[in-house]
Amino acid sequence: MIPAGFEYHRPGDIASAIGILQEHGDEARVIAGGHSLIPMMKLRMAEMGHLVDLQAIDELKGVEVGADTVKLGSMVTQHELITHDGLATAIPLIREAALQIADPQVRYMGTVGGNVANGDPGNDMPGLMQCLNATFELSGPDGNRSVAARDFYEAAYFTARGDEEILTRISIPVPGSGVRQAYEKQKRKIGDYATAAAAVMVGNGTASVAMTNLADTPVWSVSASSALAGGDVEGCVSEMLDAIDPVADNRGPVEFKKHVAAVMLRRAIDRAQSRAG
């Protein structure tokens, strides 16, 4: 199908983009890579009078790898996440997850900001960012603010981002040298959303565990993470199975999804623990 008519905007800076959102209100939406919004527009499931393309805003680009923190511009593509050697050294979990998103054609255009900002429970990056304890930087008419990834998701497609705010940057603490990481994902075919996916970090007496597409938000569990930090793998799996809330759909019934979730989580834990710190 063909989208309904709209006015196209391509601002060159964040302030101009926010100004357009203020001017047109509910009639305006930002677009990053477009892989979520454009299909919805073609199906006439999303209509807006003004589309604000963020591609020309250099402030939203770039990867900064520091000794303690990694900063990702929201317009960094999945391809850039995969090919940035410094990022792969600092936080290998990001490359490992990005390689499992869709296919190369999508990853060349799809952005990390778009993946985390729209609140799709099937996207890989939201759960990953919760596992990594990332912080999202938001800019809007009232200035800048930070929201923890673990507090950002409220329900499917509903987040803490205001309608006139733009997610500009992601800050991620660099895990310690003894922290091992792994990402496991089960999907029906290449390019599909996960039936279940697990992100795990463990080491130095700490752990963090998050799962994807098993509730209407990503699921990071403090009790599952604490159990794994204490060396109790089955306790971690049990706590996570209590935390998730899958629904039956074309990927399978609830019991099947819980089974797959447990398998993915155990695999991620086993692989993380088998790696050198």
C-alpha cells in the first residue's frame, strides 16, 4: 500500500527538530531508520501530517568509547555497532546482539535509537540495554533529562519519552574486566523477532539478566540477577520464569514460550560462564 500524504522535514540540528514537533503536535513524528514506522504508514496503521527525518543531525551520530562509559548517538546504525572494534572490545555483548537483528540490509539503516525508543517489546536492544544498565538521554522543549533503561518502558509502545522529546544518546557503563557476557535468541527464521531472547552478564560477584519478547515490555529481573550472582543458575531461571508474562500468538502457546525462555536463558548463562573475563 501507499502511505497517506505527509509533509517531509529534514532538520539539521536537535533544536530545529524539537521545534517542528512543538509546532505540529500530534501530527508530527520523528523517523530514524524507518523500519518500524514506514511499514505502519504503508499499512495505514499510522498516519501523520509531518514526518521529521533525523538523518541530517550530526549531533545524534557517533560512538565514543571511554575507560568507564560508552556513549552511542541515537542515529548510530546496527551495522556501525557491529563494525566498531573499540565498542566490541569494551562491550562485546552489543555486537553479539546486533548481529542477530534482522538481516544485513536492515542493519545498514536501522538505528540503535529507533530500536530502543519506540517501545516495541519484540526489539532486541531494549532488553539488552536494561541488562547493561544503560541510560537514555532525552532532549525536549524543557531541556535535557536522563532516564534509566530499566525505568523507560511502561507498556507495549508506551515509554517515558514525551511526545515532543527526542532520544539523543545512550550512555552505558563499561563492565569490569571479569564480567562475561552472552546473548541468545531463538527465532523462527532469519529476520524474525525472537520467540525468546536472553542477555546475560555475570562475573566479579555480580550478574544482570534480561529477556525479550516475553511480556509487553522487556523484562529485567533483580531477583533473577541476584540468584545468578550467587551462583544459583536454576534459581535464576525460576525467578525469570516468574517475571515474564508471554501471550499465545503465531510463535506458539504460552507454555512453549516459557520452555524456550528457559532454554535461551540457560544457554546464555552457560556461554557467558564459559568465556574468559
